[in-house]
Amino acid sequence: MSLTTPDTYMADDPAGDLPLVQLLTPEGQRVSHPDFAYEGDDDSIRDLYRDLFLMRRIDFEAHALQRHGEIGLWAPAQGQEAAQIGSARALRKQDFAFPSYREHGVALSRGIDPARFTSNGYGPDRPLASDDTEAGRAENRRVQFNILYSEK
């Protein structure tokens, strides 16, 4: 990146046409920008942040469980929070969403209580098959998350 002024950076772009837009200061204060106006109130901003934080926390915990052998598979979504929460928040109430691989943030943003996420084949207490064979152990490494109905 090339520095153009003390507070403005240009993307690595041969023509110099793609400026990087700063909407937050390093301290987290909102910076006004005519092309990116946000008319939400403080409560809506807090709701967005809550979903981002909760998604990262669930992801962190599930990844830790996976690393300790408590669940067979968890695909971390760290760094994808804003894409999931933002796209889910753009949906209308009547729109359908089908969260899948690494998209638990969409479910959260659509109003699914994380306590209602369930799983099958989770850890040694709920195996799907016998651990006596390699095939059984392989099947038990599978994790299936079922997300229950939400009215939101």
C-alpha cells in the first residue's frame, strides 16, 4: 500500500482509483463518510456487534472442543463474521436462509438461540457407531448440527 496522506491509504492499484475507506478510528469511533452513511441507532449497532461477538465466541469454543477430541469436525469461521452477519441482516423476514459449512453466524443473526443448536455424534458419550472398528470410529468423527426452527 502506498501512503497518500497521513490518514489515507490507497489500495495497491496501478491506476490509484481504489481508495481504502476508513469508517472507524483505531479507537472505534464512527467516521462520517458521504458514500457510506449509516442511519441505524445505537441499539442496532449493539445488536450487530453482539452477533459478531457471539459468533466468534461460539466458533472459538467449538474449535477448542474439536482440538480436544470432543467433537469430530469443526470448520472455524474466524474472520468471516462480518460477511455472515451482514448478509443475514440484509435478508427480509420472509426470506429463507440455509446456513451450512462455517455459517453459524447466519443462524445466529436470523434469531436462532445458540442453546438450540444440537448435534449428533458428539464426543464419546453419544457415538453414532461402535468405536471397535475403524469404520465406526470414522463415522463417530462426523458431526451433524441441527438448527431448530426460529420465528424471527
